[in-house]
Amino acid sequence: LSDCLACDSCMTLEEGARVFQQNQKEFFHILNLNKKCDTSKHKVLAVSICPQSLPYFAAKFNLSVNEAAKRLCGFLKSLGVHYVFDTTIAADFSILESQREFVQRYQRRNQEEHALPMFASACPG
């Protein structure tokens, strides 16, 4: 979240409040609370890893992308994270849906005044 540009293009006010709660300080606070309490009272921590971050870690530590993913997952779990998710498949679905929407809009461009242009983006952070 430290890379968030706060461009507001991806968030409503409610989502912004959730993002604000998901910061590094809160993350480590929950990790510490989980270490001090009974496992039945643990807060479940889930981390998602975007596909753009893995090549960075791989290059930084001279690893393959797969090895970087395994090590990052292991590191997060060693901290106390319960679940680590790779969002690559979600990114793939997003691209496929954007492609489908563009084809539909392109086919309707002569019948519908506002079919094109189509704007799409991914978070720059």
C-alpha cells in the first residue's frame, strides 16, 4: 500500500476505509497479537501477491520467478500469515474480460455512439 498513488480511480469511500485499515502497522500489530493469544482466537491473515511484484524479487535476489514466489510465500508464512494467494489468475481473467468487452464495443461502434473509446487501466501503484 505504500506505493498507492491515491488516485481514487479504484476506490469508493468504503473501499478507501478498508485500504486504510490494511497497512503495515496494523499487519504487524495483528501478527503480534496472534503470537500472544490462543490459536482459537487468532485473526486470520491473508496476503495476496500480484504478478508484477515477483519479477522484482526474483531480480533483486538473483532467483527464478518460481523460486522467488516460493521463498516469499515461505517468509510470509513464517511471520504468521495463514494464507498467501497469487493473483496471477485474477489478472489473467481481468485481461480476458477487457478483451471481451472491447470486441463487443468494437462490433457496436457504428450502432452505439458511446461504444468507443473504451478506457481501461490497472493500478499504477
